[in-house]
Amino acid sequence: MKMKLLLFVCGILSGTAAVFHEDLAINGCSDSDGEFMYALDGEELWYADFKKQTGVEPQPPFVDHATYVEGTYESAVANQQICRQNLNTIREATKGLPLKRDSPSNVVVYSRDEVELGEQNTLICHV
């Protein structure tokens, strides 16, 4: 069985007590795909489109547009290479370790629709 592994690295920065912002950077990779994205206060500001080989700033036209410096896409590509090297290192370090099979931590059963007495109801079980 071939194991697929996905590696994500995230960072969160904050400001002073007077003004608090959440700055998020996500770098993730697998053998066939990658993700690199910057966000501020829950809004995506920039992401790397590795298929089109460019950076994308998906901000709507009615906001003050934030622009990233030249070379941000190239930096994202370099970070993807580092991520894949780390992924290979983790694979090598964990090679031969037995897979741990834990039983589910909890089972959730809920109705698909609002429950009506005397009517057939569909239940969904999530494990």
C-alpha cells in the first residue's frame, strides 16, 4: 500500500493589544500538488497558482488593493521545494513504522431532516 502524505506549515502573527490582526501564511505540499497562500484577518490576499506559474491577488476591486513585492511567486516555488524535501525526510524517518489503528474517538448519529413523529426518518452515522 502506497502511503500519501501531505505536509502543511502555517504561521500566525499578531500585532499590539491596541490593534489585533491575524496574519496567516500556509505552505503545503504533496507529491503531485502544492499550496502557498497569504491571508490577513481571514481574507485571502495572495496565493501561488503553480499551474499558471504566477501569483494571484484575489481581492475584489472595491477594497484597497494590497500588492506583494516582486519575487513572491519565486519565493513560493522555493518554499515548495523545501516542503517536498521535508516530506521526503519525514517519509524516510517513518519508513517501516507500523500503522497505528485507533478506534474512532466518537460516533455521531443525527437525522438528515427535521424529525417527524410517526414518519420514516433518515439517520446519518458519522464515524
